[in-house]
Amino acid sequence: MSGTGETPDPQLSPSQLEDEIARTRKELAGTIDELTTRLDPRVQAKAAAQQAKQAASDTGAFLSGNGLPEEDPDRSRNVKLLLGAAVVGVALVAAAILRRRS
């Protein structure tokens, strides 16, 4: 059984079957551990915080004239999103101020 849905070879001895079951259990346990880690809210929150810090740092570097990060397109995208959100925020504040004055 190699995880492809095949039926066990009828020629396998009981000890070979036990070894196959043990190997499959170990693979399954590893997969479950990996999924548990990926889906843990604390791990996701930590990753999101790290990405936000990296985006802020990259944006500061961009505004200082160092350009966008070239090694990771996701980081470049995050800089653009952060700058876009800042522009929208400034526009909303300006619109609110202008509306109050009218």
C-alpha cells in the first residue's frame, strides 16, 4: 500500500503487513501534525504579524529610494497594498474634513 488506494499484495507476510501499517501510521501522524501546525490560529497570527512588519519595513525602504523587493513578488505586492491603503486612508480623511467645512 503506497497511499494510492491499491489493495495489499496477497503475497505479503503478516510481518510485512504490520510494517506497512506502521509506516502508513507514521506518515499519517506526520501529515496530521503538519496540518495542525498550519491551521493553528496562533501560528497564523504570528505569520500575519511577521508579514505586516516585513511590509512596513519594505515600504520604508521603498520610500527611502531603495526600490521594491525583487526576490519575492509577494513582498512587492504587500508594499503596493500598504501604500494603496495609506492613500485611501488619506483621501477618506481629506473628504471628511472637506465635508465638515461645507
